[in-house]
Amino acid sequence: MADQTEISNVARQGWMGLMARAPEGALMALWEEYKAHPRFEWLRRPEVGGVMVRGRAGGTGAPFNVGEMTVTRCSLVLEDGTVGHAYVQGRSRSKAEAAALIDALMQTAAADEVRDQVITPLKDQMQAVKSDRAAKAAATKVEFFTMVRGED
């Protein structure tokens, strides 16, 4: 059975991954609606850089370099000592700041409120976009079949 640390690490990976992939507009709109923006100090101000993206042939084969991707990272600490980190796609310093604040708040007593007002709606929006894209792709699916010609 997994211990509480493993469970919380998996949950944290989930919300951090969600915020890293989320469109900036969607995350920032939900964050601006959230009523409590806590005070914090920077441990590492937002900085833009590049990372190498790696892939695997067939998902299990030998790793190979796909290319580089721009990311913004930052770290901060809330007044109560809770540390939040963020690595987000793109060059948005404000998105990285919001993601780090959300990460920190998700580790405090405010976690349920942040989950209800930011994380869950963001997850639902991204799932809806994914479902719409899948439906559009499915509409263009062509079924190929071979008819028996009787020339055996």
C-alpha cells in the first residue's frame, strides 16, 4: 500500500502538470476569479529558458531528442513557509507566478477551495477541448475494406 507521501506526490504531479500544459488564458482567468491571493517572497523570480524534449519510438523504444521547448520557471515561499514551484510552457512570467502560487496553496489548508475554484474547472475545460478535438478527428475517419472479387 502506498504511503501518504507517495499519494501526495502523485497528486502534486497531477496539478503541476495540468498547470504546465494549460493555456495561459484559461489558467489566468480562473486564477483572477480566485479571491485570496496570498503574500509571498521570491526564492527564484520567473526566468525563461529552454529544455530538450525527449521521446521514445513506440513509447517503449530507445529515447531520442525531439527538439527544444521554451519554459518559464519560478519558486516562491508563502508567509507561512510553504514553498511553491512552477515550470510552465512558453514565456509567460505571470502564468508561472500563478502556477507557483497555486502549487503552494494546494499544500495548505486552502487546498480544497483552490481545487474547487481553479484546478477542477481547469481540468474540465482541458478535457472538453480534448474531447472536441477527438470528436472532430473521428468525424473524418474513413473505413477501408476489401471486397471479394471472385477471381480466385
